[in-house]
Amino acid sequence: MKARSATACTLAAWLAGCQVLAPLPGEGGEGGTLATDGGSVETDGDAGDTGDASRDSGPTPPPAPTPPSPPPQQQIGPCEIAECSTHCVASVDRCELAPQYPSVEACCAVCEAMPSPAGYAACRPAETGDPAGCTGAGPLGPDDGDGCVGRCEALCTLYAALCPLRVPDRETCTAMCSLWPAPDVFNACTRLRAEGTLECRMQLIFAALDDDLDEKKRDQLCRDILQGRCRDPKCEDGGDDD
């Protein structure tokens, strides 16, 4: 899950901010010794009092109660969001002949990066295993109908997160995307040669999700996505189709 979890945080950093707040230091703590350059300062008691007498001068405050630890969050399925897990498991199981994602980790990263992951998953139920049905249940499925996250919104959300310096904003990307040919059938693990299509760009986005890419290689992929250049896909089982 390394690829998915690290990439999901990268995408979430663009969408909502992945901030880690350090805990504030404790403010309590009565007692202790007030020290100066000349040694400790005694404020109460006679000069002849011992340390035990000083401790007996007042009641010892009870220790601060330790707050109970929150129950550990249970991850439901392969994704961190339950609706994405349901979608991704169904997609991988039912669309083996026409996979819409190169791996379940890539599916989780795509779903969790959407403005509404639950809405994305709900609009893409993987109900059949035929290529057309699987395409409708994948990232290039619904076309902005019935309140669903459309294919261009999905692609441009991912592109803006991965390539923030290449397109001014998501609206510009969406306008460009509307001019790109959309497929009737999409297979994320098929070698594509029709450059300039949505399929090529989607496969390039899958490649850009790889955490092992350095900045130079990811920037090259961002340029290729705009130009729609095709490259051989890398799928989970390593078996690319012709």
C-alpha cells in the first residue's frame, strides 16, 4: 500500500492540506525547584526546615488524569475511505478483462483524491464485467450527468494535483478536456497508439501517481499528459496486453 498511501497524502495536500500539528507542551506541573545562579530559592519555612518539612507544608496535588486513548480507526478494505474500498474491490473483481485501474492502489488514490470520494464511487457502480459496463464504472465513465463527477472533472482534478504548474486552474483543464476524444471502451492495461485521446492521458496520470518518480520525470509526464502521448502501461500483474 506504500504507493497508494503516499500518493493519497500528496493529493490530499493539494485538496485540503496535509498538515501535522505538533501537540502543545503541557502547561501544568506544580512543584519543581526554582533555580538561580546562586542555587535554589526557598520561599517558605524556617531556615532550619528540611526538605521533608517543605513537602509537608501543604497537600500534594493529585496527578492529572490521563485522557483515554481514542479507539484505533479501522481501515475498511484496501482504501482509507469505505466507499472507495467498495468501488475499487468491485472494479478489480468484475472488470478483470477490462481493468479501469492498473492496480487497486491506483484506484484508491484516484477515488480518495476526488472532491467527493463517496459521490465518485456512487456514480461508478461496477455492476457488469463487460468492457462497456466497466468503462462506465471507471474514471472515464459518467460525463457530468445527474450530479456525478464527470470524466473531465475526474481527470482534471488529478492533473491539477499532480501538475499544478502546467495548467492555470481546473476550469481551463476541463475546457480543454471537453475537446479530447472520449472512448466507448477503456482498458487501463492495453497499449494505446491513438495519441491525443483521453485514454492516453488517463494512462499517463496513472504513471504519474508512482511515488518513485523524481521531479524531472513527473514534470515530463505532465507535459506528455497535455500533449496526449501514449506509453506502455504498467499494471499490477505486469502483463500488458497488445
